[in-house]
Amino acid sequence: MKLHALRRLVMHEDVNFLLTNRVPRILLTRWMGRLSKIEHPWFAAACIRTWKLFTDLDLSEAEPRRYRSLHACFTRALKPGARTFHHDAHTLASPSDGIVGACGAIDDELMLQAKGMPYTLNALMGPTQDSAAFCGGMYVTLRLTSAMYHRFHAPHDCRVDHVTHIDGDTWNVNPIALARVERLFCRNERAVVRLRLAHSGLPIALVPVAAILVAGIRLHWLDLVLHARRDGPTEFAQQASFRGGQEMGWFEHGSTIIVLAPRGVSLAPGILPGARIKAGAPLLRLPDPG
């Protein structure tokens, strides 16, 4: 079978859903995690060549290097200056590269993962978190494809107040699965990172959501990787301060970050479903700090 025909087959909606969801997801994810960390330059090069056959992987912005493992390529750093962060009082920058998914106003507690597929703020943030600060606010869903830059950054000068890690499944988070699996983001492993902006005290939450082949979320200030082998909600009260654009962590493949903001915040121009955005670009407009 020719490569382009194979790619078409894999991307067919029913086939893609079966291949990436109707499998032992957590077991496959753990196996992929071990495989990706095998350190051998020839093996890594072969894996990266295969990866390029099925994605739009572009390493031109990455720091030039030879990757000793697939994991090193997944979590690659970029050349200095490859991303520019907006540092003004009225802009919350995108924490990561991504494709904008569902976004807009949080209708009391309801958000959308896809058309006709709602979920609640409480279910996303988990039973230990008070979601009241974001009711009636705004949300933006950022989907990171497997080929994208996988590190995420502080969207503004801020302080991390608290992190809740919630164990869960590893459903694929692509549009095909989002249109078929109810409350998908609330089923998958995720972390709820509560922030306060340095100058205004405005609460913001970043919710990195893991997915198949991805269940590892590195948070630098905690010096650990959160993964699905932790049972139940796990609370981390360790605080940390970040300058806007400072690196906070990474995904170990690619997934989704949901950004939550309170009332008074609006979408930045051009933020709509399907738009591609890079880390540092304007994501949300903040109210006047005064």
C-alpha cells in the first residue's frame, strides 16, 4: 500500500477512532513511554523518520542537536528567540503552541469539547477544587498535535498557588474522539494549575490534559512528572513565581491545555476554533488592573 493511501486510511474517522481509542490505552501509553526513552541515536533516528511519514514534524526551529531518544525529540527546546511573549498588562499570552478548539464564555458552569458535547467546570477541575472563580468566565482549549513543540510557559507574570493532579484514562483528544466520547476531558488524566497574576491578582487556571501515548506531564517547580499511576486527586501546595514566558513544564508527546479565566476577560482578536497559535501570542484580553 502506498504511503499516501495508508495515511488516508489511518485518518479515516472510523479507522482512526478504532486505532487510537479501542485499544488498551493506558497499557499502550506506558509501553510507549518506555520505548520513547530508549537512548540510542540510530533507534531514535529511525523512530523520528517514521514519525515524519505520518505528521508534519518540523525541527527547523529546534535547537540543533542529535536526539538520543524519541522522548528527547518530543520534549525538544527551541532556538533562542523562536517564540516572542507579549508582556503587557492587558494581554494573557498563549502558554503553548496549539490549535484552538472550543472556546468562549463559560455558561454558568458549562463548556463545550465539541458541538453538542458539553461538560462542566466542576467535573473538569475535580471534587477538591472550588470552581466559583471561573463561573461565567472564559475558556480556551488548545490542542497540541504530536508534531508540535510540547513545552508550555507562564502566560503572564504570575504565582502558582496550587496544583491538583487527577488520575484518569488516556483517550485520544483529537476532534474525532471529542465528537464521540462524552465528557472526555473530565475522564482523562489532568492537572489543575491555579495561578494568580502578579499585578492584578486575577485568578487563572491552566489544565493540561493527558492523552493516549502522552500520560506524563512535567512540572518544573515540583521537580516531578505527573502520570496516571497516581491514584485519586493528589494535592500540591508548593508555590512558585514565574515571569511571563518562563517555561513551566512539558508534555511527553502532545495533548491539550484548557485555559480558564474569570468574568471580565475576553478572547483576543483572531482566537476562534481552528486557528493555529504559537506560545506567546495574545490569547485573552484582560480587564484594566485599576
